[in-house]
Amino acid sequence: MNEKFYVYILLTEDDTLYCGYTDNVEKRFELHKSGKGAKYTRAHKPLKIVYTKEFSSKSEAQKEEYRIKHKLTKKQKLQLININ
């Protein structure tokens, strides 16, 4: 089985960005909207998915999620979203 993994960025009601990884973006987004996705998105309600990128391994997706969350400024995240 050739599983795909995705890094995604959500825009929240208070204009913040949340980054995560999953093997099913739509299902994960629904979990976030229902308050069961992550502690951060319980406090910052997600509005929409603004970025996704596909990876062929969980490890690659996790590395990219870490890079986006911990290495990029908000301005750089916005540039990443606007490029794609």
C-alpha cells in the first residue's frame, strides 16, 4: 500500500495559522472544527485549509511540519501559502 501524508496549514478565526500533518486532510480538518483535533484549535477555531503539501512518507511530512512550525515566521508562512 502506497500511503500518502500531508502537511497542512489552517487559518483560524483570530487570524492565526495552525500547522499539522495527517494522512487525510479533510477528515483532520473536521476533527479540528469539532474541537477534537488539537488543543490549539480548540482555543483558536479553524476557518479553512489554506495550504497542503503531499509527501510519500510520514517521516517527510513530520519533518516539514516541524520546519514550518518552528523555523518559519508568520510572514514566511504567509509567503509559503501564497506561492502555492
